[in-house]
Amino acid sequence: MTTVPSENSNFVFKKRSIKNRGTRKRQASSSEEDPEENEQKEQIVKHSKRKIKSNPNIQSTSNTQNRERNREKESSSSSDEDFRVNYKSNKSAMSAGPSDQGATATVEIDTETDRDAQAIFEKRLEINKDLEGKEDDKIYRGLNNYAQYYKPKDTAAGNASSGLVRKGPIRAPANLRATVRWDYQPDICKDYKETGFCGFGDSCKFLHDRSDYKHGWQLEREWNEGSYSKDSDDDTRYEIHSDEEDLPFKCIICRGSFVDPVVSKCKHYFCEKCALERFKKNKKCIVCNTLITSFNPANNLIARLKNMNPEEDDVHNESGLSD
């Protein structure tokens, strides 16, 4: 009996383990290797110090010596290396400038004297004087040195060779030392100076001062006349008492002296006539825009005005008696 082989065959697949696939296998060391060679292969690894970049957000209390040591250790070829500039005194009591403090120094802002229009003109006069009465030698001496056969007289161009009249623009003095004083008008509050009151109060950007200021030309005139600072012997002449600082001396409506002054509830002073005329048109204060219901006599201001001008009262009384 014959057997027929089966057409189906069986195969076995082996699955490898991938547990230690990523590990590196250590090479087997030969026992014949010299131990001295192993000692030579061992080296000491030193970590190089990283360069600290300058950062304004990082601050430290290291002293200057440590910084200098760190700079010396850094390579000089680095492009980010910091440079320091040291200044040292020459240990001399004399000034570094000239001994005369520049009193004889000159400032040449114009054309040089040997190249300006006057020098060219004088050179042309010399050449014409040398060639006077001679034949033309056919030599070109420049645009400004042509032969001149007519001599101008009694003119600025003809007399320009002298020191009084010169050709070309007038040269500025080179040895002039000037002291300039800029005399600007002082920024003084006009309302406070004229009336003694300012609506802006302490927030006003101008100076609250009632005194009169003299300009530079007025001070120079007094100095030349010999009357400078002669009227300032009395120290109490311009003294303002503390109880009078808040009281104005002129009406804010008419900008004139007070006539029968009155005061409102908001502590603002006016002439009686000005206040009534203003009250007929508008019942609000001209200064603070508050509603005004009544006016009261300004007794403190009246007493102050009488103390300020006692002589004027005497004059008025005498004029009244004479009438």
C-alpha cells in the first residue's frame, strides 16, 4: 500500500525578544591588557566656566576685585568683552588751559586775511604798480590781476587800499570778549499784581508778587547815575504783614482803587458801585461763579486802606475845608 504525501506543510515561527534591544553590549575586556594603560586612559574632566553675560535684571554685590579677576580669565578675543576707561589726574595745581585764561585768544570765523577780498585787491594794486609804464609781456596773471589803465579816485573802490575803507564784507572782530545778559520779562501774574487776587490760586503758573521789577537798562542807568541801591537802606519798607497778604488792594472789576469796598459771602472784595452794577446784570460772582445774595461792608479792608494812605486823607480833609 502506497502513502500519498500531504500537500499541507507546517512551519514554526520564532518570536525574538526585544526587551534589551536598545542597550549596548559591553565589549569583553581581555585579561592580557596592561593595567598601566588603563590608568593612562583615565583623565580628569574639568568643566569650563561659562561666561556670564551682562543682564540689567540680575544684580550682585561682588566687589571690583572679583570682577577684575573674572575679566582676566576671559579670553581677550571675545567680541563681547567689556572695555573700561580710567581717568587719572596730572596732580598739578595749574589749570589745563592757557595762563591768561584765553584773554588773548582769537576766533577766526571769516576768510583768512591773506585770501579775502581785501588781500586780492591789494595784490592787484601791487601788480599794476609794477607793470606801470611797461610793455605787455603776454603773461597771464589771473582773473583778478588784469592791467588797469584807469585809476578810480574819490570812490570806495579807489580808496579801498586805506585802513578806513576796505573792499568786500566787513570782517568781524576776532579778539572781542562779550558778556551777554538776556533780560527777559519776568512771568508775573498780572491779575495778582494789579488786583491782589488770582482766580487760579496756588495752581497759577505765574509768580504771585506785587513788587515792581526793573529791567536791565534801568539798573544800568541807576548805576551810571550813582543812585543804585541807595533807596534800599530801610529793610521794612517793602514788608507785608501776614494779616494783609490775603486782602486785595484794587477792585477786580474796574481795576482801580477801592471806593466804599464791600465783601461777598465767598470772601471777594469789590467796589460798592461796581458790585451793584454787576449784580443787576448777573447775580453770580465774577471770580468763583457762585450765587451772591447780599454784600457786607469790608471793614477790615477799609481800615487797612486808611492805614496805608493817611496822608491822602489829610489832603482830602484840607481840600474840603477850603471849599
